[in-house]
Amino acid sequence: MAWWNKLSMRERLIVAGAGLVLLFILADVISQQVSTGESGDVEQQIRQAQNDLEWMQQAAARLPTQKSQNKRPVTGSLVNFINQLVTRLGL
């Protein structure tokens, strides 16, 4: 603090202004690094979502034919039913 008090008003303004400029530059650099680092994650998520959508569309296309084939009553536990259905559908 003694160093700051020894400065003239003009020098204080210059040092404070330079500090603000450095702060803004640092914030900009950090935000640039964060945004470029996350872009790869977002692109991966988009590819995964597109793959999921393709799979869902293919599965939905098979549903009408599967509904007509599955007309027998369900017996046994829910777990057995789900296991049989998953095996039959090849999921």
C-alpha cells in the first residue's frame, strides 16, 4: 500500500487502467479456451444424438409388424416378459 501511496494521481490511473485492460484480456483468453474445449464435446453429443435418432427411426419402422405378431397373452413375471421381448427383438 505504501508503494501505491507514493504514486502520483496520473501514475495511479495508468496502473489501474493497465490492470483493467489485463483483466479483460485474461477473461477473453479464458472464455476462448473454454468455448473451444467444449466444442468437441458438443460435436460428440450431436453425433451421438443423430445415431440415437437413426436407431429410433429404424425401431419405429419395425413396430407395426411386431405389434401384429405379438398377440398372445402375457404370463409370468414382468422381468421374464421384458427379457423375452428384448431377446426376440434383438436389442
